[in-house]
Amino acid sequence: MADNILDRFKEAVVEERVDDGKKVKVGIIGTGWIAEAHVANYLKCPDVEIVAAADLIPGKAEKFCKANGIEYARLYPDHKSMIDAEELDIVSVCTYNRTHAECTIYALENGVNVLLEKPMCVTLEEAVEICRAEKKSGKLLSIGFQPRFDENMKMVKRIVESGELGDIYYIQTGGGRRRGIPTPYGTSFIEDKTAGIGALADIGCYSLDMVLNAIGYPKPLTVSGYTSRFFGTDPVTYPEHPEYAKLFNVDDFAAAFVRLEGGIILDFRIAWAMNLDTPGDTIILGTKAGLRIPSTECWNGSIGGPLKIYRTIAGSDVETEVPERENHCDNFYSKIRYFVDAVKNGLASPVPSSQILYNQAIIDGISRSAKAGREVEIEIPEI
């Protein structure tokens, strides 16, 4: 090669953070296990003060705060009473999927910036209402997709944006677990009344974001989707809690064929449980070259090995290996830190709702198509 194509994927310069001495006041909505990660990383930020926490279950918030070193936080029985009583700069919404929209919209309508855990919500209609509330409020909303901050995910995006692959026309993506239905934390992930969606939303949203973010989030047009729950409804899956099988009423596997603007085809599959170690690597095919992103044993928001670019030079097939990149700090911390900085300095949302709206539209479309047993159109209202 006349030049090393790896040199084309240069890193952006990271600006040094300036501490102005002001404390950002944070409230936690929902004190389940994911809230522990939020609190742990807010506590790493010297310019943040966690002042309040809310949970619907009596005593849960108090126990949580004591266990996580914020026993001084004021406690509330629900998100509305906390937001009404406190002067908050940020709330982290860490509740069940089914209540994401309700909590986020109320916070935005009352002038509070929101860091919303993934998935954005359950339905496209909810996502639209969230985006409208954000637009009307003028406040900042970011969705909790910490894999965005992984250095290897950034490299995938830089490779695509460099033009090295040419025009993208086909993507195969997904991932999952051979056995990994998330019940160690109880049944909130597997019941429709709390989760609304299963593997499709829990880890499928990450897999979709990896490739959609890389290609600039084109608008989804149609989807033919499939979902199943063969493993979740089998008592054998839960040797210690066979009763969970009767409660399981979301998906544990999903697949779809999605048409995107620009003539791009997205072939997608995701699993909490399956009789396979992986449904395959992620592949991005372009008119000039193809990119392979090795899968991980359990989809964890990064990659399972070096990236590989496949192209033809002077009639010879050539493979370029892009070494794995080391993260300089924890991705979850970056999610928290970048959002705090955006709120303090009037910057753009690190993971904007305008993008994740399309992510949610695809998830919603897959669910609707699976129920209808046919391809459906994706229509996204004006925000």
C-alpha cells in the first residue's frame, strides 16, 4: 500500500476539563442495582453532590443510600415529590422500563436535566413524547449508552466516517448470551408489567446503537421482525426459581430485517439465551471495503478481538487488522462525567435523544412486526 490506512483514523483532541467550583445537584430516581453504578460514578466527580433519592418501595431508598455511602441524601416515596421539593440540576432515571417515559417527562417539564438509563422506553409513542418534552423544556437529555465511550466503538465510527469502506449497503449485527436471562436481580427484567421488552431492549439497543451510530443514524423505513421466548418460559432455565417461568412474558430472542434510508439493509439478531455461543460477528459491508467486528461471548458493549478491514488492492485481496484499543477510563464513568460537563457548560447531549428515537423506533417496529407476523412500516411523527 502506498500509505498506511490505519493513519487515517486519527483521534480527536480531548479538551482539558476546567473545574469552576460549582456543585451540580443530583437526584436518583429508582434505587435498583443499576442506580449503584450511577451513584458510584457520581461520587467520583468532585463537582457533583447527590442530594436526594426516590423509590416507590417503602424503605428501599433508605437501605440503598446507606449501602452506597449517601446516607445524607433526602428520601422520597416517588419521583414527583422529589422533583417538586428539591432544586435539582440532574436526575438519573434508573427505574423499570415501563416508567422511563413518565419519570423523564415530569423531570423535563419541571426544568431538570435527565440522564435516562437504556432502553429509552418501551414504545415509539413514549419516545416521541419524551423528545417533545425535551424540546419544549430546553433542558438536556442523554440516554445511557456507555458503549459509545468505548475506544473500540469510537474506532468503528472513525473507520466508517473515513470513507475507507465506501458507501455502506449491508450490515449484519447482534449478539447475545448462550444462557444469560437476567434474573439474579429478581423478575423486573422478565415481566411485561415492569420491563415491557426483553433481550430486544436490554442488550439489543446497544447492538443497534453500535452500527447505527457508526453510519450516522439513518432513518429506519420498514422492518420484518421476529421474537420468541422458548428459554424464558422453561422452568429448567431457573433451577433455583422454577416459578419464574410462569412470570416470563417478554422476548428472550429477537431477529429482524430492517430497511434504512440510503438503501442500507440491517440484518439483526439478539439473544438472552440460545443454543449457540454467538449469533455471529458484526459485519459492515461497503462498496470499497468490508469491516468485521468480532463478537463477544456475552455482549458487553465492546469487541471480541481486533477489527479487520477487507479490501482489494491491485487485484490482491488484503486484510488490515486494527488492534484493540485500551480505554483510558471506565465507560460508565465517562457516561456520567460527559453528561455532567454538558449540563455545566451548555454542551450538546453526549447521547442525543434525536438519535435514540430511531433506535427505539426499530425496537418498536420489531415488536409490532413480530405480533403482526408481517413487515411493517416505521412512521416517526414530527417532534
